[in-house]
Amino acid sequence: MLSERKQELLKLIVEEYIKTANPVGSSGLCDKLNCSSATIRNEMASLEEIGFLEKTHTSSGRVPSEKGYRYYVDTLMKPKEMTGEDVLKLQRIFDNKQLVLSDAITKSMEIISEITNCTSVVLGASSSENKLKEVQVVPLDDKRVVAIVITDKGHVEHKELNVGDNVLPSEVKKVVELINKLLVGTPLDEVSSKLEFEIKPIIGNYVKSHEALYQAFYNAFNEFSYKSHMHMAGRTKLLDYREFDNVAKVKEILNKFDDESMVKKIEADNNDISVYIGHENNFDDDVSVIKTRYVVNGEEGTIAIVGPKRMDYERVVTLLDFLKHNIER
């Protein structure tokens, strides 16, 4: 157990480092703790010795270690009160009765990404729980159409398809009619398979340019299956942080955001708002993940924030708690 002064010192150092990303020295802490610089240095050395602080190579100051952040999150931090502006932005979304819940969740997480300058992730119900209700197409020009997929849960996705040269609008219409006739009611993650085994063998009987059209719709449904239960906002926010100025590291993290199997590791396994710092999360050792699970009408999902280890834990926890409460009310 840390002494009261060590606790206060660690709290000050963590919060200062979160704000500035600069190693914290003893000089600026004397007045706040009402003690000498020598005393502060001794206490900092003691915190370093037990693994709560680390010394950088470029400065005499200290920075929090993962162990220090963990102690701060578990013992020292107090959730911040939300600003009126933040409450208004988020409440306005949930008060909009024209939005289905899934859209309200994703729009809220986009706002939280902007507020926190971190990446937000929503993992909704599995695509096996979203069944195809209808496919529509909107022509753009001779080569392109927009395919719109609607699920039985009210989820809507759209994708621009390049159907190639010499494809008649009537042929596109016929493919859509076949899909709507034979595949409505199919779980989204099974549609691509059914396209291959039920549509592909017969599509040539109806459509001359069947190969190009089949491939365009097959690729689109693969993407719809992935996107139907996964939404991300602010994936490049990490570029704004000094600790991610290493191009190779940023590419590594961005590639993980594009990897469905890696993003699924963010999925929450309990209803608490949980904080995973550095190596504690299964996603990446250089980030922290704060996440929780929500349950609405028997459907489960995850909302999560991914950011640097020096993210503003107090604010993120408060925002996720507010959002979870509004989702489940």
C-alpha cells in the first residue's frame, strides 16, 4: 500500500503526463505537494524502484509505467463529470426517434471518438444474427451501381459495385430479383456461400454477363457480413499522439484495425467497464483498451475505445458509462 503522499504524487505525475506527454520532473510538483524538491525526488525514486514510474533516456523526469497506470486506474482516478456540451451531443442522438438503436450506437461512438481523440469500436450482434431482408440497387452510370443491403434488424449497408462493361440494367435487376427470391432470410454470414452454391449454378440461365455480376455481388456480401457487426471511427487518431511517430508501429496498428480476427479480440466478455493497459489487452501492447458489453432485447454487443496508454481514463470511463446507460435504458 502506498503512503498518502506517494499516492498523491503518482496521481499528479500520471495526470500531468496524460496532458503533456512530457516526462515529469520534481520542480513543478513542490508547490502542489508542499514539500522540497529533494523530498519529491526521493519519493519518485521510491516509486520507480517498485515499478510505478520509469525514467526516460532523454530527460531526468519520470513517466508512468503500465503498473503505475494500473494502480492509478484501480485506486486513484475518479470518473470525470461530463460537460454539458458532451451530454447534449450524445443525448440528442438517443432522443432522435427516427434512428434505430444500432445507428444511434455507432453515431454516439463516432462522437466519443472525436471527443477523446481515440479510436472507437462497436462490435454488434454477429452477422449470423442479421438475416437478409432485401437487396436494392441504384444505378450510377453504365459501369457502376450502388448495392443496398437491408437486414431484418433494420441494419442498412451500401457499397458501390463496378459491374463492368456491357452489362445491361435489366441483367443487374434480374440478379437482384434472384437474390431476393432465393436468399431472403439467410444469415448474412451465409449469403456468400449460398450465392456460390445456389445462385452461381443457375445465374447463367438468366444473365448473359453473369460472371462479372456474380463476382461483384459475391465480394459485396463478404464485406457486408464483416461490416454488419463491426463499426470503427477515428482509426487514424493515434497519428496525433507523439508516442506513435514511428511509421512502422502506426502501420502495424492500422493493419490490425483492418484485420477482422484482431478487432474481434476487443470484444468484451463482461458487463463492467474494463480497462486493459498495454500488454493486458490482446490487441496491441502499445495501446490501452477500455470496453464494456451492452445487452438490449437479448442482443449483445461491445463498445470500446482504443488509445495510447496515456489516454484520459477518467473521461473515457465516464463517457462509456453514460453511453451504456442510454443504450440499455
